[in-house]
Amino acid sequence: MNKMPKILKTPLSEEVVRGLKLGETVYMEGVVYTGRDEVHLHALEYLEKGKKLPVEFKGCALFHCGPIMRKTGDKWQAVAAGPTTSSRMNSLEPLFIEKFRPGAIIGKGGMSQPTVDAMKTYGCVYLAITGGAAVLAAQGIKSVSGVEWFELGMPEAIWILNTENFGPLTVAMDAHGNSLYADVNAKVKENEKKARQKLGLA
Amino acid sequence: MVTEEDIQNATVELLRKTVVKLPADVEEALRKAYASETDEVPRMQMKTIVDNIDMALKGNTPMCQDTGVTIFYASLPKDCKVDVEKGIVEGVRKATKEVPLRPNAVHPLTRKNPGDNVGERMPFINWKVHGKDYIEITVMTKGAGSENMSQLAMLTPTQGLKGIKEFILGAVLKAGSNPCPPTILGIGLGGSSDIAMKLAKEALLRPINQRHKDPEIAKLETDLLEAINMLGIGPMGLGGKTTCLGLNIEYAYCHTASLPVGLNVQCWAGRRGTVRIYPDGRTAYPTHER
């Protein structure tokens, strides 16, 4: 706990991403894009139609987040910006990673095996940030440099965030096919037997 | 006399208090959970949660960006003349701008977002008439991550107690890391399909350190909670001791041929708030007095 925390700077190189260890704590610095359900749908639709995206996702940190933003004058400010449930993006993330090559996905709850596999193939990690801890997360957002696809609504737009000391983030799925969630699930399966016994279930 | 504007102002203040500060029982359970975790990963998750509670309070900021959809429970005096519904609706609109709340309410098919958390049947208000002289409004700001894990089971009477336990355990396992554990579980037993779900949500309005007055129901609450906390899903599903902070059950008599069971899942941020508006316009916030 008293080690100096590791700082990751965006854009992320594949070498840095592949060097991250499962369970390690890191902090983010640089540009982070928010993107959840609608951004995934839209980005893949743009690709299909050959349309140019408003941001470059290569090597980026994509944050599964629909923040509360406040506009003062012409400037946006992040009020609360915790993660959303990543598993909602399970069906689109493998293709998103293949086509756009982000370096890190930041979210909560983890993602399914096809995403773990895509992360291994293309060099990407999943960084877990504590769900609901939205004020703490917003403190790591120093400024907001813009918003794209605002017509999708405040939670669903792409917010361009400039971060510093953004975290703590736990490397919960690495770029080598490992997942903390899979490890926990294996233990939960074992523990389930004790829980069933306690409840008098066969 | 209480005016529509009084209701509106009280609603704004109620929503502000509710999204910024947790009720005492939930906060206490979270601090206990933090103290009980020993491994580094779950300890850090709980520390972040507890730190975030303090920061939200200090900055008068919503603790979570998902300020939910607004589910209200309004209890009115018998001779209530003021338009409480309009006061609540306008209060939600104003709070969305002023607190601020995230504009979450969208059309279910077109997904069009009006931007003010007001739309067809939203905010949703459950009505009751009570024998008191004050208007009481309770709100739950219910986030989607946990709500999406809620379930209904239409069990058969022969499945009985075992069936109930199987269903709840299965639902918790299926939800896993998704609902922002450590969770609070509300369970509705009996009634009919809709009543079981309604009771499941209402169960979340009771403080989690109060057991049901019926000892048999209270025992089921304790047994299920203990078993769920043996699973090791842990804070944020990253492993650890605390998977569930509290579990409340409410019941209603049901048809002899059926056994409906509703489960409403609440994330660690168990936000609920109550305001009482007295005939002279005075207000009190019993959930947020400390």
C-alpha cells in the first residue's frame, strides 16, 4: 500500500499496456473519453458507413461513464463522474477493441470472456474504478475540453476529459487473458456450497 | 396553508439531501464493512466508497453520477387541497437543474431524453392517505446498475421456503459484480406478481438495522444475509467479505395456489429520503436530521 502509485499517460502504447499486472493499482493522466451504450453503437455504425469519427480512439482510455456535467459560461465542469456497469457493453466491446484499438477500458463490474480474449489479441486492459464513487472520480478530472455527439443526451455523449491523478484504478483484466472477475467467480462457485448448506439446500 | 410552491421547494431540498447524504443505517453499515475487510483489493474499494461519502457531503455534491429515476411515496392528510403531484413534478424539474441531477428519464422506445427527468408517468408517485395532519413525501433515487438486476419469480406453493432461498441465492450469483456490491436487497413475498415487486422496493425503505416484526420473516432475513455474505463476491465483485449490507423482506397474503417472490436490488448507495410538510409550511427531514 505504501508503494508509489503507477501513473499511466494517454495515449497508451501497446508496450505499456502489456506490461500491466493483474491486481496492480494505477492512476491515469491525460485525455480520457467517456463512452457507453450509445457511443459503442454509434461508433460501429459510423465505421460501417465509412464516416469519420469525431475523436481518435487508438491508444485511448475509454471510460464507461455517463457523468453529471454543469455548464458555467461556455465551460463544462464534471460534477460527478463514476463508472457505469460495463457488462452492458459486452456484446459490442470485442468488435470495438478490434476496430478502434483503445489501450484501456475503465469501468466497473468487469466484462465477459470475448472481451478478455479481444484484450489479449489487440493489447488492451480493463481498469476497475469503484462504482458510485463519483465525487472522487470527478476530482481526477481537471478540465473538460469538449463534448461530441451531445445529441445522444448528457449520459450518452462522448465527453473529452483531461485527467490528472485519476483513480485509484485496479488492473482487473490484463492484456494476457487474465481476469480478476474470473478468479473471484471460481472462488464464489466453491463458496456457494457452504452458502447452500447454511440455507439447508441440497 | 401549504401551497404548491411549498411542495416544490420541499421536493428540491429532499432530492438534494437524498443524493448527497446517505441515511445513518446505510452509512454505518458501509463503515463497518470497510473495517471488516482485510485483503488489499476489497479494502481499497471500501476505502474509496467511504472517502467518497465524505467528499460528497463536504462538497454538497451527488455521491454518484447516477442519480436514478425518482420514485416517490406520498402520504396525504384526508382533507389535502394542494396539488401535491404538480409540486413534486415541478420540484424534480427544478432539482435536475439546481442540484444538479443527471437527466436520466428517457422514452422507453425512442430513447429520447427531454433533459429534465420528467416524462410520461415519471416521476412515479405511489399515493396513500393517512390520518395525520402533515404531508409526507419519501423518495428513492434508484440507479439503473442495481435496478437492472431485479427479478420476479412466480413460484409454486410446493417450492415453498426452499424455492424462495434458491431464487434469491441464484439472483445474487447472477448479478455478481454488476449491481455495485455491497448491495442492499429488498424482497417482496406473496401478494401477486405486481404486489411482490412493489413490496420488494418498499422493503428498501426500512432501515437495514431493523428486522421484520414477525420472527419467522426476521429469521429468513438474517439467514439469507449470512448465506449471501459467505459467497465472497465482495465489494465491486472483486472479492472480499461484504457482498450484502442488509436484506429486508415485506410480505402480503397471496392466493393459495401461488407464491410470488420479488427481488429489488439496491447498490451500496442506498439513497432514500423523507420530508414532512406541516400545515404551517414548516418542514422536517427525519432521514437526514443528523
